Amino acid sequence: MAAARTLFPPRGVVARQSTDTVAAESPEAQAALEMIRARACVTLGRYRREMRRG
């Protein structure tokens, strides 16, 4: 007789630095993508502040 299995739904997913990667074929493209990603939030924040000011 097979044992009964109890399944629990996941609580959520957390992106960690070790799994938060971007793949690119060349080191230059990899560096560019990482820079864009790192600066995107800062740039978007500035844009939103400027839009609120009118």
C-alpha cells in the first residue's frame, strides 16, 4: 500500500541575488544588461518624480 502524500501550496517566491541573473553571450553584453538593470529603478524613480511635479 502506498503512503499518503500531503501537499502544501507555496507561500511565494523570493528572488535572491544568487538566482537573480541575466544571461548574455558576450561579457560586454552581460555587463551592459547588468548596468541597465541596476540603474533602471533609479531612472524610473526620477521620471515619476518629474511627472508628479508637472
